[in-house]
Amino acid sequence: MALMNHLIHDSLFETAARTPAAAALAYGDRRCSYAQLAAQVRAVAALLLRAKLEPGARVAVYMEKRIENVAAMFGAAAAGCVFVPVNPLLKPEQVAYILADCNVRLLATTAERLAQLAPVLARCPDLRAVLLADGDAAPASAALPVLAWPAEAGTDADAIPHRRIDTDVASILYTSGSTGQPKGVVLSHRNMVAGAQSVAHYLDLRADDRLLAVLPLSFDYGLSQLTTAFLRGASVVLMNYLFPKDIVAMVARERITGLAAVPPLWIALARLAWPADCTLRFITNSGGAMPVPTVQTLREILPDTHIFLMYGLTEAFRSTYLPPEEVARRPDSIGRAIPNAEILVVRPDGTPCDADEPGELVHRGALVALGYWNDPARTAQRFRPAPGQDPGLPVPELAVWSGDTVRRDADGYLYFIGRSDDMIKVSGYRISPTEIESVLHATGLVAEVAAFGIDHPQLGQAIAVIAAPVEEGAIDAAALLAECKRRLPAYMVPAHIDLIAGPLPRNPNGKIDRNLLRQTLQTNDAS
């Protein structure tokens, strides 16, 4: 009897039952069939249940893309727990914040990463154990019980998963917030299953497709490569690449048919030579608008490949897509609503905008997340009643008010205009300026600092910093940049640092005026 696919791991188990020998994952020289992956997932689930993790307990996964990463996430879900994928680029201090913020009980990681985290794990009082994806013995310095990766034969048939339904929490994905600390977007099984069904439908994903996963699995966009593939029985090749040219080589070697990336990566890939017999059936873009010249170049070098231009936000997974047949006609559009979602463009009072009138993008439907973990104030800001509801509805439907300004043309196609807050978007990452400023303040080298985004032809935006040193002449920009590289992941390191004598300019509310600093910097660069 077929499963009903209400929970995020159901698709994996159903595909394993239907086509057990089909290829599920590849990582380097390792290959994993659906039957083998399902066995690993069940083994992890049994281990978590033997460890007495309660229903809904958070299990963080902090490692590079590899088969154990996937098994840990889906094993946590299969046990009735909640998986929290952590970007492998984050530094120990940032990882510790996430582990403490959502009360993580068990951390799945590698021996090398555990050693790096050792100095900060004391800040995670709810953490009870660590599961190692490599190595059999606990490090001598380990302050917590360390569990070895379970053998498939170790699956406990008596380990009964906790009862879960589709509205229960499946995962928490962390994304930067405007207050400086990342916020955890709470996703239900229903959110993730509906998202996979919607995207797999409009991409026409097939069992013979082979997807190349180059994006972090902590991104909803990266995680989608797994959930959509498992739904249709497709294969996923996991890749931790160093250079864009490595991706082109991997596409050829693994006969890849589907590739997802963010605009800066597509810009780099569009400059490379692709083989005339490229196997790519489709490519997708999200995480920012793809420059029109890049779209045109990709159409020329990949003439037989369908291009899907998309828009999404973690709070609603995916919102819009532009069908490939419309790319030539409107290459700057983010398309229209995905299946099973409605996208509204509204004024501040919630009334609908006219054609070509800028307004806020509001997303309603099954993909709307449950809110931000442990943050009712920010949840109330972003998750609000959907516009235009019947006042007689006793429990109002909540929608995601994106904070992004868009316009809708007379044909119903949407176009991105900009963000209404101070968030910086670099290479698909949403970055809080306050988070960068907090790190710089922690150096003790600056008295005041402001971080903001400036336009960049490849990255979409680049990070600029203007700071006033504690003591004039005591530090130069190169030294401050070195501190940033030591304390921040690469994608958060500023591209431009200026040191000026303080104080920095203020707006009427007494806050540092980032907009004025941005305008001044761009004016100086232009002159």
C-alpha cells in the first residue's frame, strides 16, 4: 500500500519501496541506492529514539554536503524530531548561537568540526550528545557523550517513531535577521511536502533526472534539491565545489540534467566553455534577480536547456517562477505564482495595487511557514492576516508579508524592485548589517561602525563598512579586514572598508544613517 506522503520522509521511503535499486545519492566515489539510503535513515532514527529524544526535539546537522548529512536530517524527521541544518561555512560562535537559540538536543557533525566547536559548546546548555559522521571513538577532549554513526544493521525494529502529523514542525532553517542575530524559520511537514510537490510539478521533474546539489543544504533552495528528487525518485549528486569550472566538469562527468544556482554563480558559469553535448535539461535561478545579459548568454551557450527564473523567501519556500517559454520575452521578470500559492501585490493598507504600481509582495497558501522560532515580535511583523479576507472568518489566515517591493504588469507577470529594509543580499545570502557590526565591535578596535550593501555587478550587492577607530591612527583598514576574515564566514566579509574620524552621521531618530553613508560612498566612488 502506497504511503500518503504527508511527512517529509515519506517520499524517500515510498520511492525505496517502489524502486529500491534506483540511484538516490552520489558523493565523490560513493553511490547510494534508495534502499540503502532508506536503511541509513531508519538506522539514524532508531539511534535517536534509543537516545530518548522526545517528540519535536531539535537535531542540528553541521557538516559539509555528504550522504551522512542527508541521512541525519531525514533520520531526525523519521524519528519524530526536528532537523536544523547549519550552514557549514558558519564559524563556531555562530553555530553556538543557533544550537542555543532552538535548544538543540543532539548535534550531528564530523570529528574535525567537533574539535573546532569544543570551546563554545558550553554555551549550549540543552545539548545532550553528539553524533559523529566519521570516526568510531570520542575525542579525548569531548565534554559530551559522543555517538558513533550507526550501521544499517543496527536498525531497531522495536524503535517506534513518535507520532507526527503534517502540521507538526519538520525543520528550522536559520536566516539572517534585521536585529543582528539569525532567525529560525519554522517549517512544518506540510510546508515542505507542498513545496516539493509544487516545484517538482512545474519543473516536470522525472525519475531519470540527475540533479547536481551545489548549494548549501541549510538553504531552503538547496534543501529543495533533495525533497523534490525524493518525491519523483530522481538522483542527486552532492558536491562541495571550489571553483565554478569544477561544476561544468561534474555536469559532464555525472550526466547531470538539472542544476540550481544563485545569480553570482550563474554569472561565473556563463563565462565558461560548456560542452556542445551538455546534458542539462533545465537550470533554475533564485536568491536574487539574474542579470539580463547573463540570461541571454546562458540561452546562447545552453540552447537546449530550459531556464526557470524563480523568486522565493525562506518564510514561504518558493513564491514565483517564470516558465522557460517566457524567458526570451521578459528576461527580467520573476514570473507568476507557483502552483498552490497566491501572490498578492498590495499597498501598505493591504488594498491591491494597480498594474505596474509598486507594492509589497504577499504570499498566501500551504507553503507559508509557522513563524520564527521563539520570536513572537518578529513573527507578528512578517506573518500577518492575508489581505481581503471575509471578516466573518473566525480564525484569520496568515500570510507572509515579504518586505520586498515588486510590480505586476498587465499580463500578471511580476518584477522585483527592491527590499524595504536594510538587509544585504550577497550571492543569495541574506545578511544582517547589525550582525557584521556586532562582530566588528567585538574586536575592540572600533568605536562606531556601520555596514550596508552597495550595488555590485556580479554579487548583486557587496558589503561595505565605514568605521571610526577607538583611537585615530591605531588601526588601518587592512588590519580590520584581517579581523573580519578571522571572525566571519567568507560570504560575510566586507568588500570595502573605510576608516573615518567619528562620530558617524545620525538620522533624526539618533541612529547611524546608513543611507547617507551609502550615498556618500557611492558618490565618492563615482567621482
